[in-house]
Amino acid sequence: MLPLPDRPWSPTPEATINEAIAAEATRGAVAGPIAGIVGQAAPEAAKVAAFLLSVSLIHDIDAVRGILGEPEEVVSAHVWRDGFAQTSLTRFRGDVRASLSWISLPGLKHYEERLRFVSPEKRVTLTFPSPYLRHAPTPLEIERMEGDELVVEHRTVSYEEAFRAELHHFRRCLADGAAPSPSLDDALGDARWIEAIARAYGKGGAT
């Protein structure tokens, strides 16, 4: 049997977490590359946002780029709440726009990460569960019309955990030499988009 802690577990205070993230973004191993993108004199908020963009929003960056293709231009990007909230707008071919937002909500015990694709005829939403919930599915919702009737389809492709599958695939790449997916070219494409968003912080402002 495992020993029980002396007191109930309690989450780390938000201020402590934010201080650690800010320290990593401004003085840690990645501080140099981040400053090289947003500028040495950039506000700390921009450096924090760029760090979170590369370690948290990266999942959405890769998924959206994989679906829509290479971005053409980052139209705008804005940072607030000392870097712990950000939003950006990117143009893709075919007059498509992608709006990406990341906001820290430490006071709400409800993790939410979703991709939503909207057209004049249909809305498709993919919702990722918290990586800390075991065997939680990644549901897909499709909204469309049949005549005057609204049809909402709920699809559960698998109960395999997305983050767990990601780790297993990484292990196979290392142990068996399997080709990684996303590929190195995908990683470079993601990095280019991340850099373009981070460079746009200076135009949109950081507070």
C-alpha cells in the first residue's frame, strides 16, 4: 500500500505557477531563442506568451496547419494578462481565417481545448479532454441542416487518449525507427507559424 499524505493535496497557487513560467520564458534555457523572436527589449508579457505558444498552443498549431495547410499571413496578434492570455488571426489560402486563443483559467476546474471549423453550411467541433482524465474520448460534433431541420451529429471515434497515443507513437519512433508523424517538415512549418505569431505581438500590443 502507498503511504497517504499528511494533508489533502491542494493545487499549486496560480502566482507560483505564473512566476515559474515567466522565469523559464525570460531566464531559462529557451529565453535566448524567445528573445530572438520577439526582441530583447520586448515586454515580459510577449516573452511569456511566446513560450506558452510553443509549449501549449503547439498542439492546436499543428492540427490546424495539418488541416488548412500553410498559413499565408498572420493578420494580428494580441497579448494581455501578463502573457497568460493571447489571441491571433491568421489568413490561409481560399480566403480562410483561423482565430487562435489561449487563456489561462486557473480558478476553473474545467479544462477545455477545442478546434471549431465553420462554413456557411456546416459547423464541425473537435473537443480534446483534459490529459489528466483517463480514457476520456475526443468527441466530434457536426452541425448541419436537412431542409428546415437542424441536425447535430455526435461522433466518438475512440476512447483512446489522444495524449497517451501521442506518447506511444513517440516511443515507437525511438524504439522501432518508425517515421514520425508529424514529420520534421511539419515541425518546421509549425515553428514558422509560431514565429510569425510571436513577431506580431509587437504590432498588436502586450499588456
